[in-house]
Amino acid sequence: MSTNNIPTLELRSLEVAYTVRGIDRSVLRGVSFAIAPGEAYGLVGESGCGKSTAAFAAMRYLPRNGKITGGEIFFEGKNIVDIDEEDVAQLRRSAISMVYQNPSTALNPTIRIGKQIAEVFELNGVSSSDAMMMAEQALTRVQIADPARVLRRYAHQLSGGMAQRVVIAMALASNPRLLVMDEPTTGLDATVEAEVLDLVRELRRDTGTAVLFISHNLGVIRNMCDRVGVLYAGALVEQGATSDLFSNPSHPYTVGLLRCIPRGGLHKSTDRLDTIPGTPPALGLKFDGCVFVARCALADDKCRTQLPQMVTINVAHVARCFHSDKASSLPRSVEQIEYAPQVTGHSTKVGDALLNISHLSKVFTQDGHKVRVINDVSLTLGVGETLGLVGESGSGKTTIAKLLLGLTPPEEGGVVTLDGKGLAKTLNRRDVADVGAMQIVFQNPDQALNRRHSVTRIVGRAVERLRKFSLANAIARAHELLSGMRVDASLHSVRPVQLSGGLKQRVAISRAFAGAPQLVVCDEPTSALDVSVQAAILNLLVDLQKQDKTSFIFISHDLGVVRYISDRIAVLYLGRVVEFGTSQRVFNGPFHPYTEALLSSVPNIDGSTRKRIPLTGSVPSPSNPPSGCVLNPRCPRKAGSGYETLCETEEPNLNEVEPGHFMRCHIPMAKLKQLQS
Amino acid sequence: MLRFIVKRVGLSILTLLIVSVIIFLMTSILPGDIAKQTLGRDASPEAFEVWNKEKGFDKPLVVQYGRWMGGLMTGDLGTSFKFALPVSEVLGPAAAKSAQLAIVALILIAPISILGGVAAAMNRGKKVDRLLTVGGLSAAVIPEFVWGVVLILLFGVVFRIFPVSAFPNEENPNIFNSVYHLLLPSIALLFVLFGYISRVTRAGVIEALDSDYMRTAVLKGLSRKTAVFRHVLRNALLPTIAVIATQVPYLVGGLIAIERVFNYPGFGNTLLKAVIARDFPLLQSAVFLTGLVVICFQLIADILFAILNPRIRQRVTE
């Protein structure tokens, strides 16, 4: 676009405070950065560090209790901190647009999509009939299927990916010079995320719009942005060109963040994840020195008393740290530990068969139609092993968990045996020992823990019920369990509300371990947590597994996490197991075409470029599955494989393609290997 | 949509049938011998028997119920003991009067309460909000007949702006005069219902104001006023509509005290007279009619809800 040097957006020492109970608490502490025309700038950091606040401040949209207490925001050279509401509205109408985290709720539920998009054109003076036509063009531009039909739909009739395309279409309708994207793909499936990111990249190439991209996902940022800023406690602690910053992180916080992530190849058997000790500072805390001092292993007296200035690492790479030269050698906060060898004399050893699932199916009745959501699933899991379940939403991961736990009964013929013993189909017909032997940890501990009970009571009650302990013994055992999960004794009497997300999840894990379980189902246990907390929880789970030989079924949409923690992986599509094998086999290939597409859609944090294998179209409805192989309409390997007719007419079996590696595909292994090389 | 309406109407009819059975049983097992009451204690046993036979009270309950229902279907509601007139001739005019009052009251109450609720929500936490919320609640805790008396004393007796009776004394009053007479009782009802309706509206508007789609609307560049008008109201008024619809039956059939205070020959007054006189045919039909109104407005609320909310409409059509 323009060749002058005026940045599209520039924040200069921006200070924002939220008024909480009458006191102003700083949320942004002198944040400065600039985004050039056409540039994509990423902001990363954990929750509560001010990323979204910075994004909304750029839109001049702060919550009712928020205000700008200092600094300036320049849009194309003009300070927009003090301009009045009408000018702000004009700016939003024509120059700055935003894309949000939850696209489904960002759309008005009672107004048709077409009218909502057309509204943007009408605001810019287009007649209503022309506006509707332009709305259709806007939808065509974001590559939505059947735009004319989408125009007449309501928000609840769209999938998450479609809704985000609509929001993007709406944002681009005004031909903005700046696009603010706040976690635009969080909550979307990996495959959908990849499509949305592709779209954003493509649109950016066509329009040259500058982008402020907010995400907690470092992989996404790495793939989308030219430059990155790292925020911590409302302060920009590091900034640089993306590849430079990722390959040479120079602030201890950035180093810590990158170490928390279970990235390609790491596995629990050899690597313990590092974490960032402690928790982020409370909102509005005042600092004399560095904001990160309390959690930094390199901190010394100078860090505590003097505010570090930005230090230049190289050309455009700066870090706010006195010890940036030592950052890369930041001591680990978690030691690699050698687990003691298995105690001998036990009757079972790791790898012995524990769980056997055979021919599990589930049919739901929806509006009078039979919908087969789980179709003939058979899996096995050994003692002390982890089985990872992966697949897009709607693939049946959670339903399998529910079937195992007896929360919903499977169809006739489905059998679940645990430790050689057949389990009753429903929970209320299982005896206490069986219930205690298989437990679950949910995604959202907020909703899973009774908020009126103390932590001790939550865990103690489970011990009392599942182990038939007396109350006094149960409470003693609860304290033991909680301490074992590193929930400090001082927190045992508090209620869940007073705990952070990570601590809540530790309580939930303690509760699951109350009955000395053989198998714990973890349904997205770390998805709601920050990466540093996630790493700590994953370490805890691995420790527990090593100690007690507990087996896990681990459900997650984060393939890096699943790869790290799992010994075996089952890949699900439309309620069917399409691939099943050891973690190594499944992740190293040759892959089932669906697994291949799934893996290639994950934004790569290591910066290596990899060809994305797209899945065309969306997941078909299980009420009307495609004939033949259920994947065939979307299969990236069908065309040209020579098996097209077979794929379209006959459903393949789950065949053992090599010892311990099962695949549901007509294309022979050798052919797949050749296609994928 | 049609299927939805048909289904809802069917359910309403079923509810109405159950209501009719309950009404019938309750009035049948009320204590006291009707014949004795009507004919007096000193009448001969034969006279009782003849009377009971004449009225059909000697028949089994099922037959009596059948006769009553049959009458309801054909519009023959029986004969009032007290007024010695067909029940329909007693209830008809009373219901018409009540409907008039309800309409006037509703036209006054609905917009004012909704406006109050919206104003409170838009100024959340500020003085306007507190005034409307606290004022509305305070007004609502005082019973409508107390408001009635206060209003009569103030505007009817002291200032003489409004008539003290809700019913014009003229032979054929024109519509303006009728409405004018109904204003004072309507204001009394406004005081009682304002707090309730405006609170529900306020909650709905606040929820919509805090919603992500409102944020989207503002960040599109709409002014706050336009955004509220286009994006908030439609979503926010859903619960309000339901609440107003449930208040309509009260306005039609439940205003016994207000009608007494304003000396208005409406439905409530008639119901009261029927109870006091143990005028069974009148009582049964009056209560049944009240039930009919309640169910009808519930039905109207459901349908309105479906029209305004595409999510419900969709579930309906699929």
C-alpha cells in the first residue's frame, strides 16, 4: 500500500486501568509497538496479561470500568485517544475492523446473516438492495459454500468455522486498513483453524491490510505474523521478527513459554515438560523492578529494584531484561527425573491388558431419526498406558468416554471389560469397586466441582463413597491425596472459587483418584488452561501414572499434547476408529489419509514448512453418512489412488496393516507410503 | 410453523379439559347444601327433591359434568341462581367490561413499563436506574386497591381531575368518556405491574447490551442508540412479552378489589357475587372462562415467542 513511514497503528506508552472496587488497577503498563501498513503483528502471552485489552484499546472499546490512563494510540499518524464517539464510530465504519474469539455469539441470533453483513455496507452509504448484493459478494470472497443460502440463515445454523468466515466477511466489508483479530481460531477444530488461517493469509495478500493478531497459541502466531510482541502482566517484555524471536528467545518469560509446549517429538517417556513456576501477578500490582521477577530463575537484586529497559538483541529484536544474554540458558524449573524401576512382586506390569472395548456402538434418536454416533469401536489399553483419542469435534470422542463410564448405555453387543471383568452397561448397575476403578477428569473444573463444598469435602466425599472409609479416615486420605497433587495444605479448606484454574484441575484429579482407579478418562483436561499450567498438569498425570501404574484415556484436540502423553492413539472419524496404533506409528506414518490431513493442519511451532493436506468440505452428518468409506467425499488420497470405485461403494474394515497398527482404508499401506513420501 | 401452532392449540385444548374437570369437581364438593341455601331451611324434603331433580343434581357426577360440558360447547351455560338469568347474559356484559379495562390498562402499562426497563438498563447503576428500580418495587408492594383508594382520594376527591367511578353514568357514553373513566384504575394497576415488567425488561436489555453481538454492532461503527434499537430490543423483549402475556388474565379476571373500589361491574365483581351466593352455574362458568383466558394468552405468548426467536421457530419447522 502506501510507501510512507507512518505506521497504520502505533501504541506509545499506553497505560490502561480497570477500576475494581473503586481502585484503578493497571492492566497495560506503558505498552509501545507499531504496525506498518500491510504488516501482521502478533501479541502472545498467557491469559490475563493484557492481550485482549490491547486489542480493544486499539478499537477504542474498553469495558465500562476500563480507561486509558496514559500514553497515545495513533492510527495512521492521528492520535485517537481523545477523539469523540462519533469520530470513533466513523473510524470503525471505514478503517478498523475486528474479528472475535467466539464467532457464534458475535453474530446476532435473531437477525439473518445477510442483513447483518449488509448493515456494514449501508453504514457506508450503500442502498439496501445494493448492500445485500455486496453482502453476497463478501461471502463469496471468504470462500463460504453456497453464499446465497448463507445470507438467509441465522447464526445458530452455522458451524463455528462458517460463523468465523461470516465475521471475517463482515470485518472486511468496510475495506479496513487495520484488522484486529482476537483469538480468531481458538475453539475451532484444527482442520477448520487451518482453513480459516489459510483464508486470512490469502485475504491479506490480496488486500494488504495490516493485522494485529492476538493469540495464546504460539504455533498460530508463528505461522501468521511478521513480527511478534510478548506481553506479560501488561508489559511488553520482548519483541522481534517472528522467526528471530522463536529461534532466539531472549526474555526468560518467552523462553519459559516455549519450553512448556509439548512440541513435535517430545514424549513423556524421555522428556519432562518444563513449566514457569508461580502464577501471574494479580491485576494492578505495582512493581519497582521487572514484572516477571517473581517467577524468574535469573532474577537478582537489580531485577527487583530497577525497571529494566528494552535491550536490543539485534536489529529489530528487543527484550526487556537485564539478563537477556543468559535467557537461553535459563535453569529448568522442573528437573528431568528418572523414575524408579517398577517395584517387583506386583502381579501386573506395565503393558498387561487392562481395558478391552469391543464392538461398542451408540445410536441416538434425533427428531425421529436414528443417528449412529459411535459405530463398532473396538480398542485395547494396557496397564499403566495412555490411550489418546483424537478427531474433529463430532467424531465421537466424548461419547466413547460416556459409554465407558456408563453415563449412557451402549447398544446391544458392545462389551467393556476392565481387568478381565465385564462392566455393567450403566453406572447405577456397577458396584462401588467398578465405579472407583474408572473415573473421569473433565475439561472445565469450574463446572465439575461443587462450588458450595470445600476442597477437602469434595475429595473426602469421593473417598468415603468409593473406598468405604470412615469419615475421619476419608478426610485424612483426602488431605493425603491433595498434598500428593501439590495442593497446599493451606488450601484444603477453601472452596473451588478461591482457586486458580490449574489448582481446580488438581482438585478434580484428586477426586478422580479417590477410589484408587485403574483407569482415568481425561476429557480435554488442559484445554482451558494456560500452557505453563498445562505443562504442570501433564507432568502430574505422568508422575501419577509412573507411581500407581494408572492407565489414562486422554481426549484432546491438541495433537501435540496427545502425542506427548499417549502410548497408543486412536484416530476417530464419524464415530469410527480409522487408525489405531502406538503413538510412534500413528505420528510417524505412513498415515491414514484422515490422520495425515489432521496432522498437517496443526500450525507448526518449529517454523518448518510443511505442505498442508486439506480436507475438503465439512464433516458429514452422522445421520446420513456417505456410502462406502465415510471419509471418501473428503479424502485427500482417494483421487488418483486407483481405488476410487471401491472407496465410494464399500466401507473398509479396520485392518492390521503392520503389527499393532490398524487402519481403515482401501488403499494399501505401500501405496499410502508412496503417496505420502 | 403451522404444525407448531396446531400442536400448541391441541395441547391448550387438553389443558382446558383438565381445568374443566378440576373446576367441576371443586365446585361439586364445596360444603353446604345448595338446595337448602336456595329454598331456605324450612322448605319440605319433597321440595328439595323436586328442586334437585329439576336442576339435575340427583344425577351421577359424570352425567352432570357431561351436561355442563355439552352446555359449554353449545353456548348454553345454564341459568344463574342468583340473577335468574342465563349465565351468558350475566357473564357476557361483565366480561366485555373487564376486557375494556384490561385493554386500556395494557395500552398504558406495556409501553411505560418497557420504556422504564430500557431506561434503567441503559443507565445501569446510575441514579435513573436506582430510581426506577427501587421506585417500581416500592410501588409494587402496595396492593392495587390501596393505590386505588389513594388515587381516588387524590385525583377524584381533592383535585377532581378524574371521576371516582370507573363506570360512566350516562346511557351511551362515547369511547373517550369510557377511556377517561378507566384511566384511574389503570394507573393503579400500572403502579402494581410497572416494577415487575420493567425489571424483567431491564434484565433482558442488560443481557443483550453485554452480549457479544452488541459489541459486534458497536464495533461495526453503529452509534450506541442505533445499535440498541436494531440489535438489542428484539432479543431483550422476548422475556418481557412472556411476562406481559401472563399478566393479561390477571387484568381480565383477577381485578376483584379494583372493581370493588372503582365500582366497576366487571368480571371480578361478578365472580365475587357468584361465590357469595353459591351460584354454582355462574361460578363454574366464570372460573372456566378465566382459565380459558389464561390458556389463550399463554398460547399467544408461545406463538409470539416463536415468531421473534428464530431458534425456536427453527426447531418448530424441522
